[in-house]
Amino acid sequence: MTTRIAIFSDLHGNSDAAAATLAAIDAAAPDAVYCLGDLVGYGAYPNETTALVRDRAIPTIMGNYDDGVGFDRDDCGCAYKDHEEAARGRQSLMWTRGVTTDDTKAYLRSLVPEIRLEAEGHRVRLVHGSPRRMNEYLFADRDPRSLERIARDAGCDVLVFGHTHQPWVKEIAGVLMVNEGSVGKPKDGDPRAAWALFDLAPGEPPSVEIRRIPYDVTAMAAAIRAADGLPDHFARDVETGGAA
């Protein structure tokens, strides 16, 4: 028997990308669906995007932006290194906090820090950033020794995460490490929404496919530009897949 699991992450207030991704997941008919968080931030529709996940009761992990908005924090935990990027991030956080309803914030506060499951003999661990911190960035070009330490300490056969908005797949120290990218704000130069479909079978190596889904980028970028308080830079990010 093979178990199919769909996983998506980093929707960031992009309701059209989220709806398109969920439609694609429905068409794939997986046995289970999980979300790795960051439902809000940057995009113009935090409440609508969150509702798409909440209304389906999809098990969801708390991302750093969910934490920042849900608890009305003054920092989104994004660890910006560029001054201008940090200023835009703060604008996004304050705007999103202001328009997100109390009901949505309560839901964001209810999200879990991680999810562990077992399927067909494979131990799977789902986190937002890393097993160590929700806002730790695990890029593909990170020091291999560091990635190996994380893999060995993860206590699983498959480790799935997001946060960087850049998908990659590697087997490290016997662990399949998968960054499944971003639904609402990709940063790999491809504006299409990204999600991952896993096939897990007894006695077989786990396999994964990163799938990309087109959506109405023009409408979502226009909504960001029309939102008083969101930087236009985020619209360009959506249009270019983060290559702006």
C-alpha cells in the first residue's frame, strides 16, 4: 500500500494562490494534507487565506508570521539582514496586524509548533523553519555539516519544512530533507505556487514531487498595490517569483 501526503506552506495572504493550490491538491486526491504555516503577512488577504485552511480543518503548524500576527508582536521573527527589507517587513507586520480579525488571530494562536506522523513505516516530521526554531532558515547551500547535524538530530526519516520560500530536496544522513517552497510568495524566480506530494510505501524509499501551480498573479499583485500600507515591492515579488 502507498500513502500519498500533500504538504504546502507559506501562503502569506495570497488567497488566489492558496485556492489554486488546494484545488490542485484535491485533484491529486492524497490520503492526508498538511500545512506548514505562515498563512499571513505580505499579501492583501490574510483573513480570506486563513479561512481557506481553517474551514477545511487542515492540520497546520504555526509559522513565525502567524506567531507575530496572532500575538500582536512587534517583530515577525524574519531575521532580516538588509535595512530596507527590514523596514518593509515591519510595514507588512503592522498592516497585517491591523486588518486581521480577532477571530483569525485566535486561530493563528491555536496552531501547533510541529507535527509528527508515521506512514507505511516512515517517520515524518513537519516543521516551519527547522526542528530547532520556527524561524531558522534551511537553505540548500547551507554548510553540509550543519545540515547533517540537523538531519541526525531530527529523529525522523523524512523532514519537511518551508520558511525560505525556495524548494529543494536532498537525502542527508539517511533523512529525506524537503523544503517544499511557498504557495503565496516564491523566492526562486518562479511565480507559480509550490507544494509537495509525497508517496510513502512499505520497504521503499520515500519519494516526493514539488509541483507548481499557476494562479491569477496579476490580481494578487494589484491587491497588494491597492492596500494602503503594504509596500509595492511585495507586488513585484509576487509577479517575479522574488527575482525583483
